[in-house]
Amino acid sequence: METGEDPVAEARENSLTPTEQKMLRLESRPFKYAGAKQEAIRALLNLSSAAYYQRLNRLIDSEAAEAFDPQLVRRLRASRPAPLRSPAARPLGRPQANDTDHEES
């Protein structure tokens, strides 16, 4: 290994596709102007914003992405909105808000 390359860093980069690496690098860049990020997504990746964010959300759930840039991936995961819960997703047996009105003693 006289080339001076870091084998761990090289393994991290090789576990992601070039497109996935571009996506993570794009997320780490600051953008000054409104719409600049969308323009960069289209120019660099030839993706719509919707397709980009769908792929990004799957990507940041991968171990390879976390190994590539742990701090960025943790920040992106934390910034995701919590999923909206429908009434059907509520656990069974949980009282409705108006079901507890009669429980005063």
C-alpha cells in the first residue's frame, strides 16, 4: 500500500454507486439561492426533485451511506418529518378524545 490511499475510505466509497455518492455530496453542499438545489439535482443527476428525495430517503437508511458520511446521514435522518399517523394506525383499545369526558369523579 504505497499509494497512500486509505483502504477503509476506499471500501466505503466502493459500497455506494457513483450516483449515490453524488447525492450525499450534494446534500452536504450549501445553496445560496432558492431553486439552486433543484437545478443542481437536475443538472448533476438528471432526476426530478420528487425522484431525488425518494431515492435519498431510501439511501440514508442504508449502512453504506452511514459508513460513507455518518454525520451527514444522521443529520438527514433526524430532519425527516415524522410519518403522519392515520386513525387506522392508532392502537386498538385506545380511547378517543371525547370518550374520556365522562370519567370525572
